[in-house]
Amino acid sequence: MRASNPKSKLVLELIVTAIAFGGLVTGTFAWFSVANDVSVATFSITYGQADKIQFGLIVPPERPDLGEEGSLTFFDNLSDQDLVNYGYNDKESPLSPVSSMFQSLWLNETTNLDDDNLFPVLRSSYSTYQNTTASNQARSGFFQFEFYLKSNMDMYLYLDSTASIVADAFVNSQKSPQKAAELDKISASLRVSFLSSLGFNIWEPNTDVAGTTAFGGRLDVLDQDGYYDFDGTIGDYREIMFGEYDDPSKIIYSENARSTAENPLTSFNASTAANVNPLDLEASIENGLSVAHENSKTTATLSDQTIDSSALAYLPEYVPVRLVVTVYAEGWDLDNTNLIQDASFLLNLTLTGRFRAPTEQIISKNEVEK
């Protein structure tokens, strides 16, 4: 996982277009887009010809002129200035690699999903030899939005199949023709997570099989010198096993895993230093080592309205429902490199609402995967 770099910037573009279909039963809307170097517009959300979802924002303590601190202000149309007024949309905010590893530390059988103080916890990049597993809680390097949605009908929210994250190939080619192909890989490591009282989901857009990113292995992140990081004593230096795994006694070191890397060197592609025992991850797993994997889902899964656990939120009629949306770059994704600081991309987030009939049983939180 690469160390944080403050050079990468995101700007929010809120889309004005709304698309409705199916009368009052279901609707699809372009919610917002994230992009580099894009100006901000406004947007609205409509269902059918008259039905609306309102978006609520919490009045921040530094803006008593907007109302009582902690109260909700609802908008039919949310503008760039509204987001700025309520503490969002910092155009100078940096994007840097973080990770959703160690999710069970904050999301487990004791977690209260109705807690308005609950936010997804991301882990920062590794920076010290004293902490090579969980690392520290990330406080920056990602974007997080706390909305309260209110609908005039009972409905479930799902990701729409048209939602996407793509590289801005034109801008990347203009920035660096020689590195354009590498810059375009940025879209592969981007993620969007959704937290509501119904459950928690991570969207991994550009893959047909999600959840394959392993949260463990050897890395070159501490010295960034082209060699996998190691520790130990003279005569017994060993490459470090970073990340989330269960039993260190299962780790195997073997000359079969000695690496001589060729350019381009990355955190994941480095050489084994001389006089250092190479970490053999494959042999370690065969020996019983269990490495955690990302708990993410594909576009196809999250847009499938027949899967209860794919519902992002349930909106009872006229009841404000909290939805926390987090946009970040997964640091353990193999496509994540230092070039993230220079890459441009476009995130188009589109959600679909499905009407819940009065006779339909409400999805239980226990049926939603944690």
C-alpha cells in the first residue's frame, strides 16, 4: 500500500440530469460525479412526474447562521455552494491510498447500524516498522459524505447498472503521453462504500469478480528503495508480512520466493535484498496462513434487486434515513501505484429506487451481510 501523497486532488461535479422510468414504482437518477479539474453544477432527483427525494445535510457547528447545530436542512436541489456551506466539497482535498482492511474492528455483531456516530473506518498507509498490520486509522486521503434521504414513498435504494468509474483517458494522455496507460489504471483501484441502518456495502466497479484483493503480503513501502521491507537481526533478516492475517507462526520463508524485480518498480513489485530471507506467501497459505480479502461487490451484484443484501438503504415514507458515502482508492489493489497523484478519472454514481409494496416484508438487518 503506497504512502499518502498530497498532490492528487478531486473536485465534485453534481449532475443536473435526472432520468425517471416506470411511473411511481421505480426511478433512476444520476446522483453525483467525482472528477479531477471539473467545475461544480447543481442537481435534482425526481421520481415519476411529481415525486421527489429530498437530501438533508447536518448544520455544522461553525455555521450557526444556517440553523441550530446538528439539525437537518433538506434540499430539493443541492448546489455546490450548499455543500460548501455545510462543510463538504473541499476542492483542495488530496486523494491518497487507504484501505478497508480490518473491517471487523468496527463492523461486527456488536455494531449498532442505527448509531448516527458510526462511520466506516479506513486504514492509512504503512509508515513505521512498529505497525505493519492494522496501521493507523486514516483521517484524510478520501472523501466522505453524510446525507439524510427522505422519500414520499417506501422504497429501497440500489446501485444502478449504469454507474461507472472510468479513467479520463484524454486528460491522462495530455498530462503524460508516455505514462498514459499507467495513469488510466487509476480507475481500477477506486472504490465507493455505502453505510446505512440497513447495512454496509463496498462497490468495486471495474471487475466481474469482486473481493479478490488480498489484504496481506510483502511490500516496499517504508524505505521505497526497490527492495521489499525487512526486519530482524544480523544473520536472520526476514521480509515483513504486512496486512491482515491470522497466525504468524504459519509464515514460510523460502529461497523459492526470492525476487529480482524489473521496472516499473512499485510497492508490490520489488526485489529481495541480499542476505534477507524471502517471504513465500504461496507456501505460507498452503501451510495454513489465512489472509483477509476485500469485502467488495461488483456492479452486477449491487444492481441486482433480487438480492436483499444489495440494497444500499431502505427509505420509509417521509422518514429521514442516514446514508454515508465514502469514495477512496484501495491501497492493496495491485493497480494502485504512486501515479495516483497524477491520474484523472470520472466517477458517475447512479442509484435506483424500488418501491416497496405495503404487503412486502421489510428486509431485516440480520439478512444484510456485514
